[in-house]
Amino acid sequence: MRVNPQGAGAADAPPAGGRSFTTDARRVQIVAAAIGTVAELGYARASFAQIAKRAKLSSVRLISYHFDDKEDLFQALVDTVQEQVRVFMQPRIRAHREPGAMLAAYIEANLEFMADHPVEMRALVDVLANARREDGTPLVSTAGFDTPVALLVQHLRDGQHSGAFRSFDAVAMATAIRASIDAAANRLAVGGDFDPRAYGRELVTLFDLATRNEAAS
């Protein structure tokens, strides 16, 4: 259990056995402020003072009360955006049954999320690229980041088994698809004239032609 530091409101204190609604709401508020701060200023300038200012907190101690340290806060930032992506994408993919349509939905949903949530994507890319400890190791954990690729590999193999996709190296194809999507995230983070939806449509055409089993058409 966290010790309530001087300056933290009693309403934030969690009851025995778990966090209170107020505590969870405050954590969400702080993570949202961290996302906005990183997106605007960059990770290097995203201090607790800047985050507290954006969150309209009376003291940076409120951040330290809800998060153990900078690593804890920025891990929460990464986890939050990843969960937003999952919630956004899953119903769009599950609305289809045919392997090619599901692959198209997967690609389009990724790019639609980027188009609709540029602030979150800029923050995520910046933290993953620049958040480092003093020894140079990543500040946040990327454990599980291979899961989307693993699931994509399985989908491609299932599509090959059903005859919807041609024969190809599923790992190589999944890696190419994921790398193309990640390239869009990096491009969006740079700013400027970039249309994620138009890019997504081109990727759908590209990987449809790359995976389609012409004999089954």
C-alpha cells in the first residue's frame, strides 16, 4: 500500500483490498496528461512538473502518489495506448470471416486508429523510441509486443490451409505487414502531410495482391 505523502488528498487514498474509484480516475487523468505532454513536448521534456500542469494537479506529489516512479507512469502510458488499439481493432476484424477480408480489416483498423488518435500514436512512438534508463536499456517493457505478429502469422497460415491465401513464408509476410504499419506510425509521429487512411488503402491492395490465391478466385 502506498503511503499518503504530504499534499496528496485523502480522497485519493485507496480502501483496504484495492484502489478506489477516485484513485483509478486520478490515474487515468495523469496518464492522459502524460500522453498529451509527450505528444506536444517530446519524452525528453515530459517532466512530472509539465504533466502535473497539464493535468491541473496541485502538486507533482500527486503523480508520485499514484505511480511509483517515471518507469511506472510511462509503462502505464504504453499499456493504455496498446489497450485502446486493441479495443478499437477487435470488433472491426471480428466483423469478417473470410481470411482476406479479415486481413484487410486488420490493416485498415491499424491505420484508422492512427488517423483518429494521432496524439496517442505520437506519444507511444516517442516513448518507445526515447525512454531509456541511465544504462541505455528501454525504460518500459515491450514484453508481448511480438504477439500481434504471432497472431498475424497464425491467421496467414490458417488462410493458406483454407486455400484463401497462396503459398508463402507466413513469418516473412507477417513481418512485412507489421513493418509497413509501424512505418506509418513513425511517419505520423514526424508530422506533416500524411494521410494514414490513404496509406492504409494502398497497403490493403498491396498485401491482397501479395497473399491472394489466384487459383481459388
